[in-house]
Amino acid sequence: MNGISILFFRLFNISPDLTLFVSNFPLLLVSFLFLGKKYTLNTIVCAFLLPFFLWLIADMPIYKDNAMLAALFGAVITGAGIGLVFKGGSSTGGTAIIQQIVHNYFHMPLGTAVWLIDGLVLLSSFIFFDLSTGMYSVISLVIIGKMVDLIQTGGQSAKTLFIIANEPKEIARQLIVHHNLGVTRVDSYGAYSNNANGLLISTCPPRKIKAVKRTIKQRDETAFCLVFDTKDVMGNGW
């Protein structure tokens, strides 16, 4: 909604904080219908604090020395703020309500929902503003979406390993004892050879992955290992 408020200010000279304040009323009704009473009550606080603080800082000098730095740092701060509000079970009102609805009903990551909804508004910046402003806006939007996703997951990334080995018991012991990893073993058979083997599943921090792969190779040179990026982890040890 911030983008729309800036657009209205450019076209009709309507104060951005006024646009945000007025637009929140119908969107809060939508929030109540689709997201529930508790979420809407939490959102009301943020939805009206945002235009208040915009009004409060309206007369502060605007940084114009380096548009790229302004876009980067502004996006990081904005994305972190929106992400924290989303994580707390609320939103800042405006299009953030629509983004939360898209996330809940279409199972879309919040960062992607931010790109989708705000991206439609962003298209107008190429029409009503100069090209460079539109391009800086694209950079900001990408960073905001990434920051929102980062805050949601807490930056808790990991590597998940699927290990097929002839000596699964020994490899599992090494991973548990020397790398302090949890390991799940599943008895399996090769579809082509029909030989019995073991499938080990384990998740480890990225910093450990090289040492873990080295251990696997030392214990079984024929072991087949798949490594996947894991975006979020929860449970014992994480």
C-alpha cells in the first residue's frame, strides 16, 4: 500500500499517510472475513501506527546523495520490519493483508506474495516515474521479499543428506559420534541389482557438509550421496 500512497501523492497530491489511513478500513473488513478476528485485531494496531509514523517523519530531510544506497538500505529495513510483523501474526495493513491471504489460501511463500502483489503496483512506477526510479524500485522489491522470507525462517538453513551405502551402520555411527548429527536409517534395495543396502537420512548445518562428505567417502567409497538445500528446520537439535 505504500507504493499506492506514493503514486496518489504524485498524481493527486494526497498525503501518503492519509491514503494509508483511509484505505485500511475496507481492507480490515476483508482481513476479518478471511483471516479471522485475532489476526485483524493485531493488524489494526500496526495498520494505524504506520500512517501515524509516516506523518511524524514527513518533514525529515530525504536522503538523495545515492539512490542505490537509499534503495538497498531502505529495502532491508522495510523487509525486516514487514517480516517481523508477519511473524508476530499480524500485518501492516494495506496490501500486506492481501499478501497474507494469498499466503494462507494459495500456500505461497510470503516473500513471493510480496513480489506478486507489490509487483503489480510497481509496474506503475515505470509509467508515472522515470525509468531509473522504476529500476531502483525493482531492486528494492526483490530485497524486501527476500528479507521477509529470511525473517520467517529465522535464517535457519541447512543441508539434508540422503546416503545409500553398503556399510550404513558404520557411517551412521561416525555421523552421530564425530559430527553430532541425528541419523535415520531405512532398509532399502537396489532396483537394478536387487541387493540390500541402507538409506541414511540426516540434516546438518552448511558449515559441516564438507567434513560430513569426507567422512562418508572414507567409510564407503561406493556410497551414493544426495545433498539438498533445506530452507527451514524445526525439531530436536534445531
